[in-house]
Amino acid sequence: MVAICTVCVLVHCNRKRWDLANIPPGPKPMPIVGNFGAFLVPGFLWKLFTRRQQTKDKKSPLVFMMEQAELYGNIYSIFIGHQLVVILSGYEVIKDALSNHSHVFSDRPDITIITLMTKRKGIAFAPYGPVWRTQRKFCQASLRTFGLGKLCLEPHILELLAVVKEELLQHYRNSSDTGVDLTPLIRTAVSNVICSMSMGHNFHQDDQEFHTLLELVARGLEISVSGPVLLINILPALYYLPFGVFKELRQVQLDITAFLKKIIAQHRATLDPSDPRDLIDMYLAKVLEEQAAGQEDSSFSEDYLFYIIGDLFIAGTDTSTNSILWMVLYMASYPDIQEKVQAEMDQVVGRERLTSMKDRGSLPFTGATIMEVERMSVVVPLGVPHMASKTAEFRGFTIPKGTVVIPNMWSVHRDPTVWEEPDTFNPGRFLDEEGKLLRKDCFMPFGVGPRICMGEQLAKMEIFLIFTNLLQAFKFSLPIGAGAEFVQNVMKNVSISTDAASTAQGSDLVLEAIIENLKIKQDLFGGLDKVAPVHTIFASNTSSLPISDIANSTSRLDRFGGLHFFNPVPMMKLVEVVGTSATSQDTFDSLLNFSKALGKTPVSCKDTPGFIVNRLLVPYMMESVRLHERGHGSKEDIDIAMKLGAGYPMGPFELLDYVGLDTCKFIIDGWSAMDPENPLFVQSEMLNKLVAEGKYGRKTGEGFYKYK
């Protein structure tokens, strides 16, 4: 008997291996919990099961997924418990899977937590098949009857928006110097749009029961993606625990169920099949029709209706609300963009009437701004999970039947292969050379394929009308003190130490920005090289010294480069990324990606004196000084000439004072010592004299000019 059991176990294990042959690569799973252990176990244990040992924070699923995509490629595997999950990243891969291979990847997985809450019914999480297609088709047709995708819905949205505007005006009258939370106002307006079509009812802002429902929905969504609740997918019994978030989740579910079933019961009691008031009426009439026809196998039932209404209510409220809130936040954060949007609306619409859907084609910059906010914010960063309905070959890998497939939609909209400077907020990317709006296939905020969001047209109408009419009536800015609060929050994540060695011991990147002295820099890096982890990358912020000379003090020539920032660093977007002849491509790419992650624009440079900017800028400034020394022009006239004639924002002498005369002298002295025959590196007596007198420019109050 023992032998038979052993053989059975071996056959099962080998069969499992055969089933998983040629699956996409991925991190090694842990026993029982799979790769979900990244969020459960201490870091020192996690290092035993992943290739990325140096990463400290494993708590964010999105960060984890992006890191793994860098390691394993745009198609990779993880395990949640024993469930194989394939993560798709990047536009080309996701479009190929969900559009070109939709017959394989349009199904929904039987995920424990989702099944417990939805019974695999409704629209969002129902299996892909005839029942789903029938239900979706009926719902779309019914919602169109009550305005979905039609201009006749516009007056209703504007009527709901009027309430929001009045509330904002009232708040401004009562306390104009304090911030306002737009969430409840926008959420109520957006939710009432779908409620009017599906339930035939508008709820007032002060309706406590409705307000409680909206809070329950928000809380339910928050809980359902928390780490403890996700564990239900591994240990289903956790769902029934009588404490903590497990108990709270069940109570939220019960409260939402009671509210929606009461609405359905009220409709049933007052139903007139010949005169439907909304989607619920039309669905109940369909149920009666199917029953009268003796359709015992009909999928139309009050139970199915309940889950459909739940899907519509949640999806029709959450995503559009968050999109609009993101747009307001971006406008407050980018006042120049806000002004351009308002200027375009003033020119096209004016102030005498409200913005209409008919204006959309005449507001290209406004449309581009909406699209850029949607691209940057990605309110659903991970698409609803899909499932392989059969074993399939996809891009060289085998995807077994039953595999959960998750499209990383955030990666689509930050994919550097299709978006130039993807981390930069730039509405202009959606405009052509003539200022007309561009439609891009790689822009897919509502998904792609058969499972694309059913309410896409409704959401676009809500977002456009609410966003434009709010900006027509108001100017949004961050609350007073928000900047200081932001700095405080950032500084909480910054630690300061005078012990460079101890800091380097736990770092992935060491960036130096000390005095421009080669010996001092070499001594610093030579010491750090002995204590920093082998994988740690070193970089110098030098503006003039050869990176290779600094790197020679270490044993990691392949992991050494330059990161030259520009003053003032918070304002200047440029970073020069410098590679030596020994810098590895992986190191150089890491420095480029680090710069982009900071929201900067990196340029690639060779390790030559001054790199790009200073190599052109310093000789230009020095020739200006020599021109003045020769008596060929006053410093004032030279500055004016270069600003008005060449279009420079600052003249060379103004710029010299801003950069620092001592800094410029140090740079030119170093270059002159390296290449004394180069006429571009000739020193200046006038500059030397000012520096000797301690006149360094703006920082000392006097340089070529005097400053108060």
C-alpha cells in the first residue's frame, strides 16, 4: 500500500511538472504560499527565494510586479498558493493577449475571494461564455434605452453637477481659505448617473443611507485588496473568521446586499412590464417573460439581477469618481496646464453657457489633458484578472488551461517603447503638429478586447462634462500649507547620517556630491568600496572631473558612472548620465532608469571634460569674459545681446554669477591642466581677480554684478 501511494504521489508530481513545462519564467515560489510570501515573511527569509536580494521593500504588489518584469521579461509567472499566475506587461504583449488571443484569455478565474462575494454572476466576474454574452448584451441594450452613450443623458449629468458647484460655492463663501474634500460631492454625482439608469432614482447628497452605502463600497474595495483578505485565496476558511477585516468584509457585503435587494423588492412591487422605468424594471420584465415562455434553463433571475446591479453600481461609481479627482489634483499641481485648458474653453465656449459634449471636438488641448491624466493616473493599474480557457502557446511560452492572467495596465501607460518620457506629465503628446487630438492604440484606460469596460461611453461623457464645467467655474489650487506638508511627508522617508560607510552598507546606489576635488572624492569612494555590497552602484555628481579617474579608486569599474544634476535640482529636469569605457550596460541602464524615476530627463554622455552642457557652456561663458576683457563689449551689452539676439533666458555674466565664479574657475583650471594647448580652456585674469577677492557671484552678494 505504501508503495502504491508513493507511486501515485510521484506520478502526480511528474504530471504537475509536465503541465508546467515551458511556462514563462519567474521567481522561485515558496512552499504553500507561493510568491505571496513576499508580503508575509521577513526580508532575510525572502532573500532565499528571489534573485533580487538587495530590494528592501516587498510590501507593494505593484512594485513587486514591476521589479519582476525587469528581471524576467514582459511575460512572467508567479504562484499564489498553488495557483499559477501569469503577469503581462507592456502594450504589445497585453494587446496581443487580450485582443488577438481573446478566444483564449477572455475567461474569468475562479478566485476564492471573488467567488465568495459574486457567486461568479453579474458582468464583471462571470465566466466568459453564452450566459455572459447574453447578460451583457441585454444590459447594454437596456442602458441605451435610458441614455447610455446618448446626448439625451447630458442634461441629467449637468443637473447633478449643478449641485456640486453650488456646494463648492457655499464652501467658498463660508471658508474661502481652507481646502475642500471633493470626494463625497463628485462620488454622489457620478453614482447618481448610473443609479438613475439602473434604479430609476437620484439620491440626495444629504441622504444618510445612500452616503453610508457609498462609504461601504469604498471600504469594501479597500479591504478586498488588503494583504490579509488576499490570503483567503490560499486559505478559504479565513473568510469566516469572526474578527478583524474578515468580519468587517462580511458585514460590508451584508449591508450592501440589503440595500440593493430592498431596491429590487420595491421595483418588483410596483412593476409595470409595459412601462419600464429603468434597467431593473426591464430585467424583471424579462424574467417574467422567460418564466411565461417556460424557459426553465434561462439565466435571467432576480439573483443574477442583484449581482448585475452590484457590478454597475460599484464600477459606475468608483473609477469615474477617481478619474475626475485625479484630474482636479493634476490641475492644482500644474497651474500652467490648468490655465491653458481654461483659456481654450474661454475661447470656444465662453462664460455665458455650460460646456456641452458638442464642444468636445473643438477643445483638443482639453481633451489631450484629460487623456494624459488618465494615462498618468491609471485608476485601475492592474486589470481585472483573466483566465486561460484552454492550454495555449503564446509568444513562445505554454500557458496551461486554468492559468490566471493579469494584465498590468500601469505598465502599458508607462511603457517607454511607446511613450516618450512616460513619467513626464505632458498633454502635448496627444496632439499632432497642427494641434489636433491624436488617437493612440496604446492608450487603453478602459481595457481592451471583449472584456473592455461596458460603461466606457458613459464614463467618457461624465468625465468630460464634469471636468470641463468645473474648470469653467473654478480655479483649483492646493490648500495653503500643502507644500510644507508635502515636504514634511517626504522628509519622513529621508534619513541623515554623517557616517557614510554605515549608510552605504545597505544601499543599492551611492551618489556623491561633495567638493570638486579629485583626491577627496577618490578617498571617499575608496573607503566606501570596502564596505558597500557587491551589487551597489557608485555614481558621482561631478561637473568637471573625469569619472574614470574617480572610479579608479575602487574595484567596481563596471558599476561606476556619473549622474550630473543641475542647479536648482528640484526645478531643473536635466540629468547627464555618464558612462566610462568600463561602465557596464546594466549599470548605465540602471542610472538612466533611476533618473527617469525621479521625473528627470536623462541624456547619455561619454566621460569627456564637461560632458555635454558644461563642455559647451563653460567655454561660451569664458569667451564672453575674454570678449569683455578685450574691450569689445560691456558685460551689460553682452548680456542683453545674448538674451535678445540668441533668445537665451540669461546673459553669460548673469549666468556666471548664478553658477558661481569660483566653480567656473575650478572647472576651467582643471581642464587647462589636462589640455593646456586647447584655446577653449584659456584662463581669465579678470575671473581670477574676482575669485581672489572673494566675489563669487550671487552667493556672496557680488560677482560681475552687485546683489543686495
